[in-house]
Amino acid sequence: MAADTLTRKTARIRTLLEQRLKLRGPTLEQQAGKVGRSLPRGVLRDLRAVVRADVAQGHPRLARMVDAKSVGLAADRVETYLR
């Protein structure tokens, strides 16, 4: 998954978190930190995987270690739940 694909998915997740759960924050990482028990355990695990991948995209060596397929599926599951 390219960095722009991950960026688009995280942007959609950020807007859904803001609309559905009223969570505001400058980054997805800060929004995810405020989720608490608002999401089921599996969705929360997927959200954390997306946050880790998003943070890793800022670092060139860590970005190569991201499993694009699993992160893409996790982002899709989070987005599906929040819709």
C-alpha cells in the first residue's frame, strides 16, 4: 500500500471518529488515545495497527516494515464499523 493510500484511509477514519464518536485531536494517534471503551476490542486492535502504520510512515526505515495488506484490511474494518 502506498503512503498516499494510507493517508487517505487515515483521513477518512479521522473524520469518522470526529463525526460518530465526537473525538477531536490534531492527529489520528491522539484521537485513538481517547477512544477508550467506545469501540469493540477487535476494532480497537485494528485502529491501533493503523495508528502504528501511520506513525511509521514518517520514518523511512520503519515505513518499509509496514505490512501494507494487513494494515489496509484493518483500516477497512475500522472504517466499516464507524459508518
